[in-house]
Amino acid sequence: MSTATSCSVNRPLSVSAAPIGTRVGVSKTGVLFGGIKNKNFGIAEAAHNGKITGGVGVADMKVTSSIFSFIYYKKQITVYGN
């Protein structure tokens, strides 16, 4: 019998003087052997996905890994703005 576990860590990535606002955008990627699979991954993609045009107030990053995190793990950036 094998057991697979996972862990998620959320941390603030950046904060600006822009208001937090009501819009939320997300950018996701997988990291395989240290290489990012989504070449557009980042704050700009998250803001675009959330239709944020008035500036990003807060950006948070979530990293989810498992027992095989040295091979593959996931990253997600969530931004809040107007």
C-alpha cells in the first residue's frame, strides 16, 4: 500500500498602492523538472484573465507539491484589482 501526500503553501507575492478591487484573476502552471510549462505564467496573465485594467492591488502565489515535488509541482498566482 502506498500513500501519496500533498502540501499547499500560500504567500503574498506583491502589494501595490492600487486598490484591491472586486476583480480576481488567476494564472496557473505546472513545473516539470524545473521548467515552467505555461510560458505566459505571471501577474500579467492573471490580470488579463481577471480583466483587471486599473492596476493590481495584491498578488498571492500558491505552490502545491506532492511526494514527487522534485519532478513536478504546481504554481498559481492570484491577483486582485479593478
